[in-house]
Amino acid sequence: MLGQMTWMRRPTLTVSQPFTDREARLWSVVVLAYLGFGYWLFNYALPGELSPDLNFYVVRPAVWGGLGLLSFLLWRRVSDRPLAEKMFVVLALLAGAFSVSALICAGVLFGFGHSPFARDAVIMAKNVWYLSTFILGLEMSRSYLMAVWGKLNWGVAFTLIALIYAAVWLAPGQFENVAAGDQASLHTFGRTFMPGISESIMATFLVALGGPLPAFIYHMSLESFRWLSPILPKLDWAVAAFVGTLTPAVAMLIVRDMHFGSQENEAVPGEDVDEEEATKGRGVSPLLLFFGSLLVAAIWLNAGLLGVTPYLVSGPSMEPGLGPGDVVITRDVDAASIEVGDVIRFSTEGQGYVIHRVVAIDQAANGLWFTTKGDSNNREDPLVHESRLEGKLVFDVPYVGWLPIKVKELLNP
């Protein structure tokens, strides 16, 4: 169904000497390779080799600006490419303002902290230079790839491009943190990955609707606030994940409804309307709301706000009942309700979280103390005070966590 959403490419421009579909696809491989080269260059090859000034204010702008220029020249030769009308620019400005306002409101509710970026006027100007070339290169190349791949299958192209460009925004160390499989990885996933994917989906939607300019305006609005504001919201990871993920999704719905609502208002009375074509745009909202709800539920689940918390088993200490790759769900319970034989999750000093079975319980003046042991371990764990209790096992889902474990092994051979 998504592959048939041709309405996303209206209105369009035509060119005098457009690419053939084959030529456009061949050049898209070049653009994608350039993008991958830039990511490799600045995350693996150059760190430590150049001074910060030379790296961020000379080499990076040259590489990303080159990507933007190449993509722009190619994009101009794509037939039926989206046209950035004034309305799309206004909608992008509104979306950026909405996202920044949401961050400010979160700061008012939960507090602000000082920005980590320098306040010197010269350095701020250099940061704007770096940001503008970086975002220009990304959004221009995103636009070209979407214009080319979207003709093959709009839904698949949209999904792949949103994921690719979300990954480009992230440093390799963040992938390693998520692949670690511990509670901190869930925090990284919620604070960094989910908002990054949500913002990338919004930017991809904008380039599909109106080309690179609206997406550039949207991303530049957000990043300028983050880099130039003297104070920034100081948010707990769960709140940051919630705001960062939900805000772009809501902004996308607002942009979509304002755009297609204006199209309906401009319809000529008495003119025949293709009902199937007219309802395609409106049909996206339930889908977006569904995935947006899933994202919010995932954030709340990871944060423990629903009373239950997922945990990835990464070791063999609880075999054969629980093995590496299993995801267990623990529920918040009162320490007094724990019985011998229950499997509990508890915090330890320097080891993160452990999920083992209770083999004895002792009452002391300062509360309950649990003796725990892994089912396949030969020795008992050090005593666990009730203050370290994090939850009781409710159920487990076997094997679904093998992927992050394998990713971690690949990243740390």
C-alpha cells in the first residue's frame, strides 16, 4: 500500500534533460557510497589525526558540503522531484518551533542546565558553519535518494532512508552502548536512538513532501537550539526519550494535516475528486499514531513507568531456565512478598543488575536480606539487602535478545 503513495511527490518540477531511471539509480549508489565514506572518515579514520579546529571547521565542512553540492546537481536532474513551495517552508518552520517549544516546556517542568558548548561569539559562528554544511549535505543527499528510490517502492524507500540517516547522526560508541545488553543500554536506546529515529522520520517526510529545504530548516532549527542556547533542558533519560521521540511524531502529524487540509480547502466546488487519491494522505494518520503509540509504550516500558521492566540475560548463570539472549520481564513488588524460590532482579556494586534465584531470606533490624544464587552456579552470591531489590520475574521471552549480544561480539571481538 505504501508503495503506491504517489501523492507524496506532488507538486513537482520537471527538467529539460532528466536522468533516466537507470542513471538516477546508478548515481544514487555514488551518493550512498559518499555518505558512507564520510561516516567512516570522521568516526574511524581521522579522530586524533587532526586538530579540532581543522577537523570540525575545515575538513568536515568540505566533505559534507561536497556531498550537498553533488546531491544538489544530481537532484536537479531527477524528473518529478518535489517542489519546495512557500507553504512547505512555513510548515517546516512551524515544526521546528514546535519541537523547540516542547524542549523548553520540558525544561520549565524538570529544570535547566548550562549548555556544554562554548559561548564565545567566534566559536558559535564556527559551530553554525559546521552545522549548516553538515545538515545541508545530509538533507540534500536524503532528498536525492528519496526522489530516486521512492519511485521503486515508496514505503520501503522511506523506511530505509529514515534508518540510514538516523544511523549517520549517531557515533559508533553509541551503537556499542546499546549492544552492551545492560540497563544502561536501554537508557542509551531511549535517550539517543529513539529520538534520533523519530527526527529522521520527520526529516524524511519533509524531503518527500517538499524537497531538501524544509528538512534543512527543520533540522537546523533543532540543532541551532541545542548548540547555541546558553541553557538546555536537564532531563532524566526517560523524560528526554519521551519528549524527543513523541515531539517529531506529533510535528509530522501536524504538518501532514495542515498540508492536506489546505489542499482540501483549495478544491474547486463542483469539480470531480478522485476519492481514492484524496483519501491516501488521510490514511497515513492511523498508521503514524499506531507506531507513535508503540514508541511511547516502549519508552515507558524501558523506564519502568508501567510497573514492569525488561532485562536482557547476557550470561549462563541461570541455565537451563534462562539463557543468554532471553529477555525477562520483572515486576515491581514489595520486598516482604518475596519468597524462597522466586527469581529476582537486584542491583550490585560495579556489576550492574543481576537476576538470580532466592535460596534464603533473613530478617534483620535494618530490613530483609536475601541469599541468592544462579541456578547453574556453584556458590551463593553476597547477601542482597531489600533496598537493592529491583523486581521479581514475571515471565521471559527466549532468544529474542540474541541480536544485540551478537552485535556486541562483532563490535568487541
